Amino acid sequence: MCDYNKKSKYHIHLGKTGVAGKNIKTARMYKPPLAASYNLLPCTLAPRGHGRRTNRQPEVRLANRRKKMKKRVLMGLVLLVISGTSAIFAQQPTLDKLNIRKGGDGNYMATALNKNISGAVVIPDTYDGKPVNRIYVNGFSNCTGITSVIIPNSVTVIENDAFHGCTGIKSITIPASVTIIGYNAFRNCTNLTSVTFLSTGIRLTKNNANFTIAQIEFDGDLGNKYQAGGAGTYTRTAGSNEWTKQGGRTLTGTGTYSDGAQVTITGDGQTITVTGTASGGGKFTETYKRQ
């Protein structure tokens, strides 16, 4: 009886039930995928290169096609991973363009490495195991070569003049984690035409408590529109002072959770923000986005 698990330099001839004498030639020992359906004939061994080549049986050809198909599927998966790599890398922090410095609270603040940086900027959410929770004063001011900025959910404060004069930025998203935007943070961003706020109730720094976000943070009337409309996306024509909220619907209301927490609800048809005071006294904010 032939040993199918042992490699050999000889050919092995197999015959299917009722097809004695119909044999095949392979380069090594071969075990049929459905061994139970085969009867083994006595092994006829011949040195490589001897014997007449015959056509392969249909079952063997099917097995080979399956092997080729598996290889093609594997290659397809590899190509899929490679094609998605650029999108993944595009969101990686651009640390070569940043100066990450430690703040007084032990967390980190982000600034530009220098005024000549350009292209997309992605700020990390952590650095050295600690949150990056602030965009520092004048951190990116007058960096006219920047075309886009991704602010992570770890940032809670965008300080004074943080992006003042960044004329290359066309759109920006303020994450729900941000609670304070400092004086002139987005002033003179002349090509900024789309701003998305993911939360409602952003306030100013304590040093500017007598002002409102409407008066000093952005060009045009965006501050006023944000105060009235809350979270959402606001757009304008470049250079215009008039901003328009997209979606056209505003939701406001109050309510009480089953545990007694009092909440205020705001939204624009795309995002709903719930802020309130828990029954134990703690403050909380929840954001829900339309799917």
C-alpha cells in the first residue's frame, strides 16, 4: 500500500473504481480529496521522466482549480489590506509638524513645530501616555500653509489665537469634548467656509468672561448663529460674513431621566446633545448622531 504522506521523487498512479488502467502522473505522492470514493491500485513506481503522460481525472482537475481559487482569494485580501493602508495612514498623527509640550496639569498641549508647516495636520489624542487636551495660545497662528486640521476628542480647550490667520484651512470640526474656545481662535481664517460643532454650549476663557463667542471667536456672524442653533454644520461663501446652518431644523427641550437626572436637549436633525445634572449632583453631556 502506498504511503500518501511521504514525499517521493517517483510518480504514483491512481485508478478510480471501474476505471482500472486510467492513471495519472504527478510530481509527488498525492492523496485524493475524497479518498473514500477511490480504490487503490498497486503502486506502479517509475523514475521521473519515464512512462507515458495521461490526462488527469476530473476530480484531480477540480482539486487543482480549488487550490488556484484559494490563492486568488488570498491575493485579493492582501490587495484589499494594501488599498486601505493609505486611508489608515492618513489619520495618523503628524508628529513631524507638531511641538507637543507638557502643561501645568500634567497633560499635553499641541502647537505647530514652526510657522512653515503645510498640508494636513493631525493632532494626537495622547502623548507619552497622557491626554493632549489643549491647543496652546497662538499654537498655529499664521500657519498659512496648513490646509486641514483634525482635532481629537481629547481636546477640551482651544486657547486664544490658536488658529488665527490660518488662511489655508477651508473646513474644521470642533469635537464634542471642547468646552472653551479662546479669544480670536479662528479670526482671519478667510477661506474657512465650513465649521461643524459636535456640541452645544461652548464658552469663552475666564479672562474674557464679559464677551460672548459670537463677538470675538470667528469671522462674520457664525458665533451668533451657533448660539442660536447649537451643534451642527455651518457654511458660508468665502469672504462672506453670513453663515447658514445646514439641515434647517432645530430641536430644543427639557426632560427627566428615569433616575431623576434633569436634562436639556438640543439638536439640528443630525446631532442631538443632552446635557444635564445627574441625581447625585454631577454634570454630564451625551451626544447622539443620526445614522
